[in-house]
Amino acid sequence: MDTIERPNTLDTDAARERARRYRHRILEISQQVQALHIGSAFSCTEIVDVIFNGLIRTDRPKDARDRFVMSKGHGCMIQYVILEEMGVLTRKDLDLYCQAGGMLGCHPDYGTPGIEASTGSLGHGLSMALGMAYAGKVQGDGSLVYCVLSDGEVQEGSTWEATMMASSLGVSNLIAFIDNNDFQSLGRTSETHPSFYPVIGKFEAFGWEAVEVNGHDPRAIYEAVVTRKGDKPLLVNCRTTKGKGVSYMENVPIWHYRSPSPEEYAQALSEIEASA
């Protein structure tokens, strides 16, 4: 890219209030089903919000639109609740999440309104985002592609193949975020795969521009993207906390899978509301 087009603006206070509402809504849904990855969704809440409400440009032609790929498919609850607030999905759609007669599953499916790719088989999303970005570059349509990955899936070989190919193709309109909460399933990434670190240097060695930020600071996430040089693909390594916002969930592995009991639900709502 020869010039950097500043996509939108970001109201930080409004972003924090949206994050509170999103977590509240996810907690509501957790009382209906057991299939949601609540800790995983809470760790990338601010990242996905900034992408949808600060970075993706809404005035683009449909065939040249900015796109988003949730490579970390198991964190899709945050995407679903954002799409609900935007009016792309309905409240009924969310209320029927993972239930008979509903269309929303525990991983996002292409064809669902607002979903650009079927993901959840970890390690595939960056390759799909790369393909979309390269198509946009070849067509010269000026579109940008955003992709959110988990730190666990970055270990997949397909992720590194896409990382190498992106810079080789000069795809500067690809922007990837790692939700680096230092957990994969039931173990800390830093303990099971210490060679994963440092992340930034690895992406830079593959020809990317790379930066690290606090993944729960909307302003830092936003500025990392809009102040980039723009001549390379960008990696934003977001330091996050699994289960962010609920004390008993934070950095506790079981919340990769569990839904709160009624008592835990009441406590979680109280803590989320107190953070407003």
C-alpha cells in the first residue's frame, strides 16, 4: 500500500461499554447451553470489537468490502454478539445458539449472515484470510482483511506456511491479531511450547511488520493498526487474559469448556456490571 487510509475513529469509552455488554450477553447465553467457550470469547472481546467498530470500513462496495476471519473459531460467541448488536443477527438467532431450530453452532459457518469463512479447525483461518487479501490486491480494490488467531493454533504448520506466503506475495492488506492468552485447552502455552516465544521476532523474520499490545486496551489495539507503515502484512500480538472480566474465570483452564452454575452466573454478572 502506498498510502495509509485511516479507516474510522474509535471512542474508547464507548468501546469499553460495548465490551461490558458483550460479556453480559455471552453470560446470558451460557445459561441456555453448555457448548460455548466462554473464557476464549472473553479474552478476545476487545480485539474483535475494535475490528468491527473501529477498523472495518462500512462504506465500501460489497465486492470490495473489508473482511474478517475468526480463525479462532471456538471464540465465535464474541463475533455473534457483535453481529447481533449490529442487526446482522437477531436476538432469536442468539437465543437459539446450539439448539434445535437454530442456525448458530459452536464454530462459525460460512453462509451465516456476517460470517466470511467456516473456521474452528485451528490453523486454517490465516490461509483463508491470505487468499481473500491476495484477491483484493490482484483486483486492486483497496480492501483490507482482518484475522484473529489463538496462540495455540499458531503452532500449526499451515499458519506458518501462510505467514511465509503473505510476505512473499506482498500482501500488505492483511492484518492478523494473535489472542495471546497463554493458554491452549488445559495448559499454558509458555509451559507446553516455550519455543513459541518470542512471537514478534518470528513474524518479523518472515517479512511481517509486527507489534505487541495489551489486548484489553481498545486504544492500543486501534493505534497499532492505523499507525502501521503499511508496506507489509501486519501482526498485532495481543497480550490477553483468558476469562477476562470475571475473577474466578481469569487464567483458570476449565473455563475453556464450562458454563457457569446459577450461583457462578450471578457472581459473574455482578463483577461485569461493577466494571462499568
